[in-house]
Amino acid sequence: MKKTPYFCANEVFTGSEIFRVASILLYATLLFHVSLLIYTKSLALSALGLGALVFLILLLIYAIARNAWPNQIRPNQAALFVEMILATGCVVLLPLHDQMPTLPMPWLIAIAGAFPLALSLRTSAIAITLLTIIGYAISSHLGVAPGDRLPDVFATLCVGALSTVLSQTLAINRAAVQQARTNERRFTAIARVTRHAFVITDQSYEIQYANPALQEVIGYSPEEMIVHKIKPEVHPDDVLVHKEKLRFLRDTPHSTIFSCHRSRHKNGHWIWLETHGHNMMHDPSIDGLVFSLEDITLRKNAESQLYEETALLRAVLDHNPAMIYAKDTKGHFTISNLSFQKLFGYSNEEELRGKTAYELLSNAIEIASQEVANSVAKRIESQDRYIMDTGEPLLNLQGKGFFHHDIDRWYYTNKYPLRDAQGKMIGVLGITQDTTDRREYESRIEYQAMHDSLTGLPNRRLLVKHLAAAMQESRQQKSGLTLLFCDLDFFKSVNDTHGHDFGDKCLIETSKRILTVLSSQDFVARFGGNEFVILTNATLAQATVKADAIMQSVSQPLVFNDVVVKLEASIGIAQLNTEHRTPAELIQDADAAMYQAKERGRNRIEFYDAGLQSKSSREARMDVALRFALERNELSLTYQPKVSLADGNVTGFEVLLRWNSPEYGLISPTEFIPIAERSGLVVPIGMWALEQACRQLAEWHARYPSHATMSVAVNVSMRQLMHAPFLTEVRRILDETNILPQTLELELTETSAMANPLQTIENLTMLKKLGLSLALDDFGTGYSSLAYLQKLPLDVVKIDQTFVRGLGTNSSDMEIMRLIMVLAQTLKLRTVAEGVETQQHIDELKRMGCDMGQGFIFAAALTAEEAEKLIRTSHRFLAE
């Protein structure tokens, strides 16, 4: 347990602490004195004296314990007073012993000097008075002369008073010291935790004191600054002003300074310091200059960033072509950019700030138009009040200018509510843009979007829009509405022969001619390419007259750069009826009529027939259904035998494609193949058929090795042949099925082969290099140039059934057949006759030297199982 030290140079003792030591000394001295007297005088104490001595010993022990454990033994005022009475009693009792040669007064004076140190002021006064009375009474009892008694009385009073004063003084001093230490600890704590650095220097600016925050500010610890006398470097741009302020502070008593400057941190970078200096050399406890330092680098950076952002915002505002402004809740302008200021004739924001819309308009609008200013100002004020009352923006406000110089210009305004950080309404923000150029541009864009760039006529989009309105109006007024669909015949040949620039000139002139022969009420549009559409409120008879006039005008010769061309037109006419729900349906009917005109010879007029639509709709639906035919396994292959006319053996099969549609049933190839050609589906379908046929042939070769030379013939369209990956795909199929290339025969019709003979020769030559057999199908129905025909790498010529059917009955067909056979023999080509149906056909073909035949007399198209049966049995077709 920690004990209180008897003496500490840094401690201020109280009267109670001195009393604990003084009481021990008092009791110990008194005991020593009594013990010495008893020993030297050989005294024998009475029972009363012995009791007093025992009490004195107990008091000594108690005093020692009290001093040793002050926190546990802490007597109150009453206990101290009782202790004083007991000590006084011991002192009084001992001299009353007849043999004790001692007087009590010195010890009573000692008690008067000791106990007031621990007693309160009032209790001390009572104790001193009581001790004085007791001492005087004992002295009288012992026969001390009055002259000798009075000094003891005065001594008792003086010692007691001094002890009391000493106790009070010590208490006051200790409280002062404790307060000082408390203040010092508080200052130290504040100095340690504050982010401000406090520095005290002498007149030479040498640091005498610095708090720990100094290290956080400039990086140097107070010890480094004081011991090494470090003075932080001030930025060269700030050093002169800073030194001048320091000199003023040092030389001017009671002065203060404020400085904001840059100082170098211990790490080497510059920091901003905000310094407050105070001259306190007049205060002896400080005797120096006191500085408060704060690192404001972050604040300076934030201020710099804020300044830059403000400057950037100002630049954005002033360089923005839109007119931007803000107003407070009373309608006074607070912010405006240059565009807005210039509009009203102001040069800066200050001139405009605080004014109202009415004041701006009154100053800007002519005197004669003050009513306009009032009206516009009221409208603006009403808009602003609505925004502030509802908190909702007003968007897309459009209107024309109200100055004489911008009366024809259009402006577009958005207004938004302005709120402070707490959400309170503080004004209105307005953004006004001059949209005149944009509106004009949009008008031009809209015109370009709705009109043909070449002829200037309305285009398809505007036609549909106008037609929808005309259909509605026609039904409301129950008037007639007729659509003419005009297509220039063989216009592609004009472009191919004379170039597209020449063709464009023809289209421009044709559009002018069409407009010339029609009335201004008729609507003429270029539908696309060389197609024109005319919408007229006329009956069919009147529309026919207009169509005749168009055909006559278009058919007049066109002359450009000494080149003369003559165009013709096919025109389809459809009249609006109750079944037409959309413009597209009416256009579709007129288009169908136009195609009918082309099919019937071109350069003519045809009216819409419902049968045309039925056919067109069926083809459109079939086109959609055909797109899913492959994945739904609706397509299949059949095989028609190719028979040697010499011995009746089956030499191979022609693969024929069949489509069994759930919706349309079994569909003839002559119906769906043209649809596939137009849509491009013939490419994937044809490749599927080729691969399936090769796989089937590979199976037959594997099962029947004796028929290893049997071939299959697969029809190939020109679209397939021109398809870039076709050659690669054929090579892949040959590799995967492992069939002999010469057993695969590709058939190409004469018409398609001659459509692009040069490209056909090139592609067929590459196929021929793979080892395939190539055949020209339907020979005799097209127009073949012998120059190209002899260059085609063909192996087989298939004679069309049209000529075979006339054998034996039609001399012309027989003559053509002989010529074909001679040509084939000359070119060393094998021949296959299609459509062989009678024995007479067989006889004539054999007589002419034809190699093979196909037809119903042998077999119709067979399934794979039926064809395999012919192979398995080595069936031979013998002539009867």
C-alpha cells in the first residue's frame, strides 16, 4: 500500500498532513520526557499516573498508525477534538502526581500548536481557548505566581493562533497549487489534441515552447525545433511580407498580426499556414511572441478548386449559345450568361442582377410596344409562379421572338424549380435556345425524308402517309379514290446499256412528263427505282384516261447527248373499296395489277382482279411456310430412273425434290421451286438435296458393289452455282460420302446457263476439275449461243420433253431432234431424252442414236426403297 512521504520538495502539504507527523513527535517527546524523569528520579507512579502513561503510549501508537495508513485512518473533527482532550488529560494528570517534578504548560502549548493544524477554524478557536483555561487553572493549582502564569497563557494563545493561520495558509496554497496544476494539465491536454500548433519564441524568434501539433503541421517535432533551432523556410513569394509582419509584431508592444503564407514541410513540399501572432513580451510568465499556426493547405486547395470550378461554370455559362438565367422567388434576376445579357442589351451580369422581367422588356421593346412588354412579362411571371407553387418544371415552351430583329425566329424554353440544400424553393432556372436553324434544318430533313432526292417527287413514306389521310377522307365524303401503279418496262437495259447517270436523266424527264399530263390535284410519288404511283380522286374510267395519257407521254422519245431512247410503261389500276384497311393493301392491289400487265405483254393497262391477290397471297404464305420446311422435315427426295435405250438397263437416277406441306399438301416443284429461287431458299434447300442424294448413292454403292458406276443426277440452280461456298460444300460432301466424283451428275438448265455464260463457264470448269459429270437440262427450250455452248465443259445434254412428245407425229419436232442429236454427237456429248412415254418414242430415239431416256413408260419418280429394289434385282426395261 502506498504511503504518504514525510517530505517532498515538489509537494505542498496541508495542516492535516503536518499534524500527522507533529502528533507523533509530540507524543514521543512527551513519553521520552516522562520516561526520563521516572528513570532518573526513580519515581513510582500512582494508578492514575500509570493510566495516563498508558493512554499516552496508545496515543503514540495511534498517531504512528494514522501516519502510516492515512487513507484508512481519517479521523473527523470530533475524533480529533476527543484526541486533543485525551492528550490534554494525560498532560494534566501526570503533573498532579506528587512525585512528578514537571509543569504541564509547555506541553499544553505544544498541544495548542499541533492540533489546530488539523482542526477547522471554529474548532481550533474553541480548542485553543479551552487549553488556555486549563493551563491557567493547572498553574494556579500548582501555585505558580500570576506573573509567571500570564506568559504561558499568551504563549498558548499565540502558538494556537499561528498554528491555525499556518493551517489555513497551507490549505489555500495547496488549493492554488492544485488549481495551477489542473490548469497546466488542461493546457497540456488542449495543446496536445488541438490541430493548431502553438509556438512561443523570444525576440530573436528562437522557439521556447511548441505543442506536439507542430510536428503534424510542418513535420518537425518541438524537440527538433528547439534543440536544433530550426526555422521553417518560407516560400520566396511570401517571405518579404511575412518578415515585415514579424518585425512589426516584435517591435510593437501588445500588437497582433495575421499572416497567410506558404512554408516548406519537412518532407519538402509546400504547405499553406494561417498564422496569428501576439506580442506578449509584457507578460513575465511568457516574455515572448506567441503564435498560433494552422495548416490550411486543404482549405486553400478547396478554395482554388472552387475558384476553378466557378470559373469553369462561368465559362460554360458564357460560352453556351443558349440563354441561361435564374431568378429568386420575387422575380428578380440573380444569374445570367452572356447570351442572355446580349439579348437585352447588357454587357455584364451586375447590370442585369436585381431587375425583373418587366424592367428588362420595358427597356428593350420599343415605346410603342409597352403593351406587348406588359403582356409578355405577365405571362412569364405566371409561368414562374406556377413552378414555385407546384415545384414542377415547365418544358418545351415554344414561341417567336418579340423584338423587331427576331420576330421571325423561334425560341425553345425549359424552366426548372431551384431549391436550396434543405429543399426550400429559392427561385427558377430558365434555359432558352434559339431553335430557328434547327427547325429549318428539321424541315429540310423532313422534306428530304419524305421526297425523292432525284426527281423531287414524294417518296414511298410520304405516299403512305398521304394515302392514309386520303383513304379516311374518301370514306368520310364517300368519294372515289383510285391508285395507279406505273412501272417502266425494260428500264434495267437502259441502265446497263447507257449507264446509271443516263438512266437518272430519263427518270427525271419521265417524272416531269407524268406531272405535265396530270392535274394539280393528283398526287404523284416515286415508289422506288423505276416505279411511280399516282393517287387520284377519279373513277376507273377517268383513271384509265389518265393512265393512257401517261403511257403516251412516257413513250415519246428521250434524247440526251445525241442518244435516243424510247420507254414504255406497264400500269396497274386499283380502286379503293371496303376491304382495303391500310394503304399497303391498296398499293399491293395496284402492284399486282401492274405485274399482270407485264405478264400479258407489257406496255399496257390492267385493272386489279381479286384472283391476282389470291395467287399473290398464296405465294407469300407458301414462301413463309417454305422457310420452315427443312427444319420440319417436310422435304423429301424421289428418284426417276435413267434407262439405257440400247439394253434397257438402269444407268442412274435423276433426283427430284418433293414438298409435302401440312397446310397445302403435296406441292409440285414447278410451284415451289420458283418461290425458292426468288427468296434465295433454293441455296440451302438445293445443298440439302445434294447431300442427301450423295449419302443415298454411297449406301447403294456399299450394298451393291456390282453397280458401283451407277450415278445420280441433281438439279442445280444458277443461284446455287453463283453462291461462293458452293464449290467448297460440294468438295466436302464428296469427301464425307466417299463416292466416285464421276457418279455425281449436276444438271443446269439451258436458260440459266446462258444468263451469264462467262461466269457459268468458269464455275463449271472448277466443278469439272473435281471429276463431276455435268449436264445441260431442258436443252432446246432456251437460246444457246453455239460459241458459248462448245466452251461449256459438259458431259450430257438432256433433250426437253417438248420435242420428244412430237416424235412420230410432228415433223418439225423430229427435225429439231435430229439437229440436236447431230450437235450432241459433234460435241461428243451423251444424250438423255426426257418425257419418253411410248414405244414409238423409244424406237425413234434409238434410230436417232439417243443414249438414254427418262419417262413414265419406264417408271415415274420412285421412293428410295422402290429405286433400291430396281438396283437389287438388276431390273431391265425391255421394249415390247
